[in-house]
Amino acid sequence: MSSFPALQSVWSQYFPPAPDYTPSHIPSLTGKTLLITGANSGIGYELLKLLYPTGATIYLACRSEASALAAISSIKAGYASPAPDTSTPKTPSTLRFLHLDLADLNSVRRAAAELLQQETKLDILWNNAALAAAPLGSSTAQGIEGHVGTNCVAPLLFTQLVLPLLKSAAAGAPRGSVRVVWTGSVMVDTHAPRGGVDFDVIDGGATRRSVPDYAASKVGNWWLCVESAKAWGPFGISSVVHNPGNLNSRAYRNQPWYIMIILRTLFLYDNSYGALTLAYSGLSEEVKNGDYIWPWGRKGMSTREDLKVQLEKGAPERFWKWCEEKGKLGIEG
């Protein structure tokens, strides 16, 4: 990563220009059904705040019902004061909790089954929740390395299980407006192992190196976007991956306090900026199937040559199949 273009790419992601996409660009979403994983805090919560005045039905897919209900109460209380400046009349959305623990594939299956019972369509799915900097030895309930299990295997399984709802929405919507949004990171460029994903490492079943393993899972999200764009694009479903920005979110909750002081001082932005990246990725008409979005709503792409080589060699397809195989673990009888 010694080339000047690579340095420019990383710099632009760490220190992006002021956003062109603002709350005023968010349209009415009346009649739409949306789902945000991890909407109870951080970036997901800020996205929920932006979307609440749009008249949609929005699911908060979270581990904790108490924290989700607290988030809903906070959103509704805040709406009594001036709402975000959207481009439409401000109609409160319907907010619903969906229990989803991405560290347990059986929870993923139950959540998908519940959503399939309650809804006939799903217009936009933000796969936002993530595990970052997990302690060494971390693994999911099914024994998958913590980062890749939580950030890749579980979101892919959930999305595949609710795919009938996405297809139903796409059948009656403008092409490309039904979307699956995957979450990447600048660490794709700065910290991912050579080649993006080391299959020997992720097959180990536990976190060996917190930062590289997390970064590999973010490459994995990019690759899942690449493959889902191919698989679901013909149905009118767009898949998008984004780096939300370097944000002061709970993704860093496992970092030592002294590291957090440095990060907050030099690199981390308020979560409201990241919410604009997510909103742009999910809602902007500029966004096309397979796009890679940078903060705070710009089209970009990784400049790492080793990752480009892996794309050409079919690594995304291999990773997709690996995730699908892991997604079969722990099926309840």
C-alpha cells in the first residue's frame, strides 16, 4: 500500500469533505418497510433518528429488547422537538423491535421466521450491526471466529432467509430502490491481511488477532456485496457496501481507554455523520447495484492491488460459499 493513489484513498476516507448528502435529501418513505440491525445505539440509532419522520415501518433488529425499547422511547421523545430537516412532511414512522443476536445463528433463524410472519415485503435492509476489536479467543455460539461470524456469516444467513420479502418489494418498486446495505470500513485498506481474507485463520474458530480479524470481516462484507449484486441484481435488488466513516460508536467498546482517547481526539467523528453515509447508501438515486460508498456519501473503491487480484481470482465467490457452509451450523431439530 505504498502507492500515492492508495495513500490518497485512505486519507480521503479518514478525513472526508463535508457531506453533500443531508437530511433534506431523504424522501418520504410512507408504505416502505425498513430494517436496521443494531439500531439501538451508535450509527444505527442515528440513522433511525433520520428516518423516523419519513412515515415508514422500521424494525430495530437488536439483541436487547430493553435497549431497543429505550431507543424507541428516546426517538419519540426527541420528535416532540423540531424533527430533522427532511424533504417531506414529517410523518412519524412505526418502530418495531425484532430480537436478533448475530452471534447465534439460531437467533438469526428465529428472527427471520418472525419477520416473514409479520411482513409481506422488505424494502431496505441495513446490515449495520458489527463486532469490532473482540478479545482474543472470541467465537460465536456455533464456534465461528467472532468477527467473521457476527459480521459476515450471520448477516448473509439473515438476508438469504428474508430474501422472499426483498423480492416481493422489488416486484412492485422502481428498479434498484430495494436494497441490501453491507458495512465495510477503511480498515479494508489499512489493516486487512494480504489478500483480504486468510481462510486458514477464519477456519480456526476463534479470534487470533483482533484488528486484522475485524478488518478481514470488513473485506468479507465487501465480497458479500459483490456476490449478492450478481445473485440478486436480476430480481431488481441492489446490493451496496459502504465505509460509514471513522465514528465514535460502540464498535470500539473493547478498546482500552487510552486508545479511545487517541482515537476520539484524532480520528473519530460523531455518529450522525455515519448515519448520512448509511442513508445515502440506502436511499440515494445516485447509488447503483454493486457500488462502494465512502464517507459521507461518495462513490469510491479500494485501491489495494492485492484485493483487486483476489476479486479477479474469484475470492468473493469462495468467501460466499464458505459463509453459506458455516451458516448451516447449529440448525435446531
